[in-house]
Amino acid sequence: MSATPDDAAEGSPEEAYDAIRAAREAQLWDSIVANYGDRPESAMWLNDEEPHFEPPAPPPVPVPRLPRLLAWIGVLGVPVAALVFAMAQTMSESIWVLPDVVSFGLFAWFIGGFAYLISQMRRTDSDADDDGAQV
């Protein structure tokens, strides 16, 4: 049994508000159920006469020079390799230790790569009047 606005006159103002709100919600749900499955008459979004936007093909990914590539591998790859070696050492049942020369070499590769990347950064700002926004 749904509440009607006529029932609202009998009770308090809160009950009247609740009855009116329930009646409006019932009307809304009835209209939704009655129109369920109907399609709009106009299908302007299906108009195939207009050309569709197709973005241009992206440019190829630039390949860095070899020194810069090795520096990035040192900065990003050496910590990952160190984690893999540490996990392999703790998970293996035998006592397997990374040789000191290899550990030192990985450490030097990391520090050298970091130093190379810092040294290759631009030292001056060529766009002093630019605020950084690009369109």
C-alpha cells in the first residue's frame, strides 16, 4: 500500500512530508518501469555521414644513446638485481653468496650511472620566461 498526499493531512508535518515524498518516488518508479526498454526516436550519434576522428600514428619510441642506456640500466636495474640476489640467497637452502667483486661492480655501476645522468642534465634554463604549460 503506497502513501498518497491525501493521507498526509491526517498526521504530523514529518509524516506529511514522508507521505508526499513516498508518493513522488512511487510515481517516478512507475514511469521508469513503464518506459523500460524504450529507445529514443533520434539516433543522431549513429550518423555515419560525419567523418570520425582518427589520431595520427604515434612517433617511434626514441632509443637513447648507449652510455645513457647503460646509466639507466645501472640506476634502475641494479637495485632490482640486488633484490633478486638477496631473495635467492635467503630462499636457497645452500649457502650461496654473491662474490665481493660482483657486489662491488653492481654498486659502482649504480653510482656511476647516477653520476652520469646527473652530469648530463641541462645546467641552464633555456626557457626562462616559460611557465611550463604546453598546449
